[in-house]
Amino acid sequence: MNKYRKDSQEWIDLLKKNNLSITNEEKFKWYIDNYSFFNLVKRYSVPFYLNEDIERAFYNKNSTSQMIIDLFNLDRKLSALILSDILSIEKKLSTLICKEIIDSNSDNISDLKINFFYDLKKEDFYNIFPKIKDRVIEETDKIEYLKNRLFKNEKSKKKYIWECFLEFNFGQICEIFSYLSTDSKKRIIASFAKFKNMTSFHFEFQKMIELLNYVRNMICHNHPIYNIRHKKYRNYEKNEKSIISLYIKIFSKEISKIKLFDIINIVVCICPHKTDLYNLAKDRFDKLFSDHKENFSQNIKKIINY
């Protein structure tokens, strides 16, 4: 199954041997030729494998090529919807952090508004980002480390603070948040309606936005989201426990793993504008379930925490 084959017909012949019913061969060929076997079939076949045995890659009875196509298309459309709302969250968080830094420090740091952000003195950076001393352990020159993370070229070094925050990516924004003082974090969190009375959960909130950044990157780099995992985090088990504790607090719902519909709930909760993401996702999955067999539906529901 993992060996390279010349064309879509060879792949289809192999899939037939592995018990997959090909409902429309020309259509399936078109999908493999345009999206590749590995991107389409390998990534979207997991719910249809016998006993979810990925290594064996043998399909359950009644599994069809159309099921794979439908799951693939739903995943792509839902990815676009989720990404749109995550980008709104990213913009709001960037705006709030920039405003908080200016409001909290402009009286003490006279150069903050009139000098380039990069050119601030070391002690000014330590005042703005006091937690960097705790979070960056190995580097001897912590501010130099921070500058290397935030300012990638000479052009970025010649910008005022508000200009920098227009260009920082979500990963940089999450890192910046982690270096702020506890009071600054609490004020920022309080700007999100559902978190107004949960500002003490600033570490858990930090892990939650890092999760959204991970989801954003997965979508932008062409990974499926229906079965999304965030095991690539450092200490992911500890981080997931932190996110789950805050999730239970917000939604009063017990979960043991963060899966797709939990991520959708988080996005809806944090998004600055009114979004119908949850209902749109539910309607699309309900349509998918109604079009296929019950055993297919149950497998997907388990994978996505439906």
C-alpha cells in the first residue's frame, strides 16, 4: 500500500483487492490524479479500515470510494470555515496584546511610541516581557533570543510597535502572550466575553490559543482536520489536560480528548464576531451521515467527538 505506483488505475486495482467498492471509477481516478493517492486515499480511509488497522489497509464491508471522496470534500470545506474564524481570533489577540503593551508601559518607557520596537533597551524589553526570565531557561541573553524570534530581517527592525503587530504571525503572538505579566494576561483574557470571570486560567488560555495556532498551521499545510491530533506539542499530554480543564469549566461538558467538535466549540467561544461555525459543521456532517451506512457514521462520530 505504501509503495509508489505509476497511475491511478494501479491504485484502484489494489484498493479493489483490499475490499474497497469503487462506485464510479472515472470520478475516483480524477480525484486521485488531481489530489494524489496519498493525500486523498491514505488520509481519508482510516474510518473505513477493518478494525481501524492502518497497517493492513483492508476495508470494512460496504466501504466505498464515494465515502472517501465525501469525507475529503467535507474536510476541505470545513477547513476553510474554521481557518476564517481562527484568523479573526488571531487579529483580535494581536490587537489586544499590542494595546496592552502600550497602555501598560508607555508611561514608564518613553521610547515605546516614538522609537522602533527593535531599538528599545534591554531593560525595557524585560519590563514589557517579565515572564521571559522564567520561560527562556537555556539562553544566556534572553532579549537577544527574543529579538531573533520576532525580528527576522532588517526591514522588520525598522518598524514601530503597532507596525510589528500587523506582521507578527499567530505563533509569534502566542509566544509574546506567554512572556507578558500575569496582570497583562488577565486583562487580555477578560476582553473575551466567556473568559471575563476566568482570568485566573491564564496558563490554560495560553495553551488553548496555542492549540488554535496548531490547527491553523495544520489547515494551511494541507493536513486533514476531521481526525486532528496535537501530539506534536512539547509535553502535549500535560498541555491537553490544561486545555481540557478550561474546556470543562467553560462548557460544563466532560471530555477526555480534544477532538474536532471540541476545537469548533473553542473557536466559536473565542471568535470576536458572531459565527455560525458549529451549526454549519453539524449540518455538513449530518448530511454526510444521512448519505452513508450507519457503521460509517458511528466511526466518524467517535473520531470527531460529535
